[in-house]
Amino acid sequence: AMSTGVGRRIAGPAVSILGALLAAGVVWLAYDQMALLRGLWILSELRYVLLACIVFAAFTLAERATGLIRRRWIDTDSPSH
């Protein structure tokens, strides 16, 4: 069971960063529509955007997992302190 406080603390920054990333991506793709006329550069650009999103998602999941593990260790250690 995940406490809502920790979930909110992790989800808050993650959502805002993801929102900024999506906004930047939309602007980037809209700007690159001009490049689409000169060639299919957008595909190579999109590959980097997707890679960045995948890396970000993996990083976020790792952060969440380590946060849960760390909190569980702290919870089990707290009675001894």
C-alpha cells in the first residue's frame, strides 16, 4: 500500500516535468513541420523525442521504486530508533 503523501510528492514534480516535456515536444514538432516539406527529417527528430520520453519514464519509475524501497527500510528501522 502506497501512502498518498509520498505518491503526491513524487507525482507532482513528475507531472509538471512531463507536461513541460510534452509542451516542448509539441512546439518542436510544429516547428519541424517545415522540415517535413524539405524531407522526412521529422522521423529522425521524433526518434530522439521518443528516446527522451522513454529515458524520462524509466528514470521516473526508478525514482519511484527506490523511493518506495527506501521508505520501507526506514519504516522497518524506525521502531529500533
